[in-house]
Amino acid sequence: MNEAKKIKILLVDDRHENLLALENIIENSDLDIIKATSGNEALGLMLEYEFALVLLDVQMPEMDGFETADLMRGNERTKQIPIIFVTAISFEQKHVFKGYESGAVDYLFKPFDPYILKSKVKVFIELFKQKKALEITTNDLKKTVEELKKANQKILEQQKSLIDEERLKVLLQMAGATAHELNQPLMGLLGYIDLIKLCKDDPEKLIRHTDKIKESALRIADIVKKIQNLRNYETKPYLGETSIINIE
């Protein structure tokens, strides 16, 4: 895989042997594993790169894992990065609660099971992939909305120059057709965006809802394209005695 496209994971531990042990377990061709030996170094790297996950040792000199996490959560660029605390501290609830208060999403207790470590990392990698896919879909949707705005602006500009009643009638039919055709995919798209907010920690549901968003966005894009390319048209009944242009 292209180095620039690899998903970045940050390992933070003041002991090099611990960093190497973590790296050897989770390393694969799709990941770019970056290591830091202090909280300050880790914070600097997080401002430079986009990370899908941080594996953060709790017990470090100068700045421990809890302090590092607190600073991460106070920065707009780093506050959303998931943190798994890696610790040899006891399982006492007070330590676990302190970690979650500092922003941890999970814990890994030493000595850890390699299988559990790889499984946890895999979950966060999938969540990161879905997040990026959603960002792409959202950007595509924004482009489609801009095209729709331009198409509507063109209709409005044409409306200003219309004198003939028949041409005005056609314009109103076009507006009605646009509203009719776009209403269903737009409502579906907004609904699935709301569902994504409710299941952000469920990769399977994220995939399913993201696919539905893509379908709705493609439907909107197709309708906009048909409107832009419309030359000859037929009308169809709509509500009562009203008729609209048949875009299909």
C-alpha cells in the first residue's frame, strides 16, 4: 500500500522494548506505526499526523499517560483521537475511572494477550475507515448540493426574464418536479445521517448506513444531472389540477 494511504497508529511508551513488543504484535502492511517515548513527543506527532488510534502507556516519567490524555482532550485537533491505555497498574476501579475521565475509550492491562490487542486495534481501524468513508461521502454530497444550488439559481435567473405565461408555467412545473423528485432521497439521506450519530461505535451499522447515504447522494446527483440536461419534456399530474414536468 502507498505509504501516504496507510493508516497511522501511535504507540507511546518510555521503554523502547515495550514499543517494539507492541509494534511486533500489531504490525501489518496496511498500518504505519509511529512511536513516541514521552507524552510531549506524542503530542507533537499528533499535531503533525492524523492517527486512527493511540496506544498510551500510563506510567511514564515527567508526563504520565493520564496527563497526556488530558492535554489531548483540550486540543481541537487531537481531542477525538481514540485512546487505549496500556498499563501495569492494578485493576482497582479508581485507576480505571481515572483513565476514562481522562478520555480513554479502552484499557489494556499488562501482561496483555496478543490476540486481544490485535482485536481491539482492528475495531478502531474499521471505525477510522468508516469515518474517512463518511467524510468522502459528505464532501461528495456538498458538491451535489452546490450543483443543485447552481441549477436552482439558473432557474431563478430564467424566471426573472420570463414574460410569456406559458414559459412561467413551465418554470413552475420544473420547480415542482425538482421538489417532488428530491424530497424522498433528501429525507432518506438526513435520516441515515441521524442514524450514524447513534451508532458511531458499531462498524457494521456504520457501513450499512454509509452505503445508504451514498445511494441517496447518487440519486440526488442523478436528478440534478437530468434537470441540467433537460431539453424536451412532458408533464404528469401531481396534486389536484396541478401538473409537473416528468424528469424521468
